[in-house]
Amino acid sequence: MNLIEIADKCVLEMKQKYCGNDTEGPKRFYKDTTYIAIFEDNQTCYSTKQSILNSASQCILIHSYFKKIRNAYDGYELEFINKDGQVFFNRLDDNYKLFVGWHDNWSNLRLRLTDNDLRCFCELSLNSIPVFAGIEKLWHLYVRLKDTKTMEERTLISRMYQQDEKILQQEEAIEGFKFENDLLEKERDMYKGLLDDIKKLLQK
């Protein structure tokens, strides 16, 4: 069975699981699935179409659903299909979990990479980053962590990774500021040129 066939089976099972037949708790309804293709070099690419998996060696499926309590809230289930065709539910292997949980309330969702004891190596708020982008980030952290031998190594790597992410965010913010500032300067020069043209017309 190839990657697409396994993914199709997973999607079908999710559609059957989340069809509003919950006997306890809020009723849950399947929405859609996003496919994150993982290639041999550990680079990633996402799509809502399964064809993205044609040249992938592994993949992560993001199953989106909504649950009705008083209002409708989104939720996610993640499935990882490895090179051997094994399917892991809300985890990446026997040692690492990757899942979406909530913090304080149903609308405050967090993407977490943890060990089996739920020691968190990184947590991302889905209010500030799309789930597929967060998973791509945490996949690269997982690649660094999975071959480590000690908790000290894992803690150091996760801290360095999060620090790198903060630096990257600051750099992106600075670039964004520079871009906005450049636009304002161009806009100022445009209006200055327009005023100069008006002055010349009035002087005639």
C-alpha cells in the first residue's frame, strides 16, 4: 500500500469518526484534511490535495473538525505516516507526541511537541500561526531531537531552537518595518512631487 492509499484510508476513518454521532460530550463534525508532504531531505510542503504526496517519503495529515458546544469550535487531529507505512495518531513515533490541545478555553488552541511524559519541547499558539506552518516548524525541531540520548541534550536543542525562532521573528518584524517605512517615504516623495507641480501651475 503506497502513501496516498494509506492517507485515503486515514481520511475515511476520520470522516466516519467525526460524523456527529458522539454519545458523550459535544458532537464533532469532520471538515477537511491538509496534507504535509515530507521528502527524503526532510523538507516539507503542504497542500489540500493528496497529489502532493506523490514524491513524498512520509507525511503528516491534519484533520480539521468542528465541535458544537454553545458555539462551534475548531479542532485538529494529526496523523503521521512514516517510511514503513506505520500510522501514528497525534505522535511522530513511540517517543514523541505532536498534537493540538487547548489552553484556558476551546478557542485558544496550542500545537505542542512533547515526550511521552508530556514534557513540552515547543508550544505554538494557533491564534498567531496556521496549523500547517506550525507543524512544519515543529517537524524540523523533531528531526534535531529524535536521535538525542539525554534529556539535557533535548532541553538544550529546544531552547536553542526557540531562541532562533525569536530571532527570526524579530528579523521579519524589522524587514516589515523597513518595507513599510520605504513605502511611506515613496508616498511622501510622490505627494511632494504633486505639490511642486501644483505650485508651478499656480505660478503661471
